[in-house]
Amino acid sequence: MSIAPSPTQLLHLHRLRLPNGLRVLLAPDPSTPVVTVSVHVDVGFRSEPEGRTGFAHLFEHLMFQGSESLEKLAHFRHVQGSGGVFNGSTHQDYTDYFEVLPAAALERALFLEADRLRAPTLTEENLRNQVDVVKEEIRLNVLSRPYGGFPWILLPPVLYDTFPNAHNGYGDFSELERATLDDAAVFFDSFYAPGNTVLTVVGDIDIDETSRLVDKHFGDILARPTPPRPSFAEPWRGAQRQQTVPDAHAPMPALALGYRLPDPAVDLEGYLAHTLLGSVLADGEAARLQRRLVYGESIVTDLSAGAGLSGSPLNARDPDTFIITAVHPASVEPERVMRVVDEELDRLVQKGPDSGELSRISARWASSIYHEHDRVMSRTLALGSRELLYGRAELAAALPDKLAAIGPAQVAKAAAGLRAQGRAVLVVEPTGATNGGEQR
């Protein structure tokens, strides 16, 4: 039986910085026979240039198309031939790459990641091929799917005004098609510098030997200027904004409410109070909105609430978004759902959650986090992303205790903060022949 590592184990971290600026995070765990290597680059879709929406995600694809010493698909063969797995993903503020291999294959993993960080293969053929791959991904995940892009693509332009915060990070077809090799080269030189990157190694490793191997494979990557990190801050909304978008594939209408979150780098407790607030509202059959909207008044068929545009907390810098979503029959007006949401928020403002309610939710969060971190891959990605975003990988381990320390008054304050600000309201309206079984 596998036992999740304790916070003490997770906090057994070793930090290095190579002369070229690469930050290195090592976390030994002799209880696992594998090793995970991740590379977190400080660039996400909020940093991509205007007129090139989706470029950060497109470039992630290009990083799998060969490198200085390896032809196309060789990276795949080396990982899979060692019994490993690999992947990458693009987020608001970072792009990550990772692989999980048997511990004996540590040097192979380090070589593979260093080789493409040093010099990925950027060719016209690879670029055009990956533009087509990304376009197909958008067709599959957004354009041809019910509620595609709901709410992470569709809600930000209602809540935010600036291009970095409001644009579609998946990308516009015409802008993806206009991408050039010069664009890719400039993007790589600008953002994929060693000083803009965090390397994380977790698993059955020896610190001294791993440090030597890291220096061997990454130490000769030339240092380049690290781009200044811009602030994406913008004023908070003072009034409600609403937008309706059509969806030909959606069987029923949907509603998303978006609110601004406190900056976790400045007010971590306030941010975490919103995380618990989302669970008080929608996590489980006993949650307040679940009881009223789903089981009580039966006017909603699917419901969620939580901190983070990406669906998980502490996965982006400021500004980030608290989101409530609901799918409901066509006979139910969105205003009716919003009225219940406001009533439940007001109740929480007045009385807060009771201590038993909050302790159950905190325990559920702790269980979920420990279960997630039992997987060395998830643990590595959490450590690397927190180190990159906040310089505090320890947050990955400390999160259960910090959530448990949040009291009813702090959750009530979070609810009051939502009620005091102007929210974004996104309404998805089905445009097909039927809507929840009713003729349109």
C-alpha cells in the first residue's frame, strides 16, 4: 500500500542555481523507485505577443519536434523505451514539460530536457505541421464540443480589459496560421533562457550525484538575458458586466459568474479563504448551492465553484479568477440562479460557515492534496510551479495546514468581497434544434 508523503518529506528540498541562471529544485524520496524531471518556463499565454494568440501553446508543441542532438520523435522513443511517460502543458503564467522514468534512467531524462532547452529543432515543416495539430486540438476541444471553452476561454474577456488577461490562450486560427519561424526564434530566445526556468527533480535520487548530473547537462547552456516579468494588474470591476454567447452543441443553457481573487503573493490567507468558500458553496451534496439549486429547487443540473481560472488554486499569479458555473434547463432564467447565489453569499457574510462545516471541507482538501502528492509526477509539478510562480515550493506541502487554519470569519470576509465587486456574467445560449428537451 502506498502512503502519501508527509509535509516534512515534501519540505526536504535542496536548491541550486547554475552560473547560467537556471534554478534547480531537488527533492529526494527513497520510497519511490522512479524519478520525475520537470522543466517550468516562466511564460504562459498571458505573455504571448498581441496578434499571436495561442503562440505559447503552439511553441510547447514545437518543443517536442526534435532538438540539437535528437531527430524528430527520438525524445519519445528514449522515454518510452525506458518505460517512462512524458508530456507538457501551457498555463496562464508558465509552460511545463515533464517525464517520469525509472530511477536508473535519471541521466537520460536530464539529457533529454537539457538538449531541447539548449536548441529545439525549429523548421518550417515542423511549424506548419504543429499549427495544423493545434488547430485540430481546438476543433476537438472547443469548436465541436458542447460548452467548448466554457468558461476559461469565454469568461475572461467579460471580466478583464487588457489583452494578456482577456484574450483566447488557445489561439485564433488566422493568427496561428500567420506564425513564422522568426516568431518562434524570437519567442525561444526571449523566454526560454536558463534564467527564466526552474528544473525540478523528485524521486529516488542522491543529492550530490544529481547535482553533478544537472551541471553536466545543463551547465553549458549559454546564459541569455531574462525577460522582465510584466505586471498584468488592472483595475477591479465596479459594475456587473454580462455577455451572451451562442453554442450550437450545448443541450442546455449554462451560466458562469467570474470574480477577482486577492493576490496570493500579497494576501495568501485571503486567497485560501476563497478556495474554501468555493467548497462551501459547491463541493459535495452538503454544499450550500448544491443543496438549494440541485437538490432543493432542482433548477440546476450541474454546478461548480472554486478559485483559479485553470480549475485549481495557486496555479497563476495575480490577477486570477473565482468562478461559479451552472448548467440549467431553458425554462430557468439565469437571473433566478444568480439570485440564489447572492442569497447564499449574503448568508455567509452574515454568519459565516459553522466550524464543523469548515473542518469537514478542510479535511477533504487535505485528503485530496495528500492523495494527489502520492503520485510523484503530481508532486513534482506542484513543487516546480509554486517555485516558479511564488519562489515558495514549500507551499505544495504547507497547503493542507494553511487551509485548516482558515476560520469562519475569513470565509465570511471572502463572501463579502465577492458581493462588493462587480462580477462578470457569461450566459451560454444553445442554438440547436432542441434545448433541454424543449423545442426552441
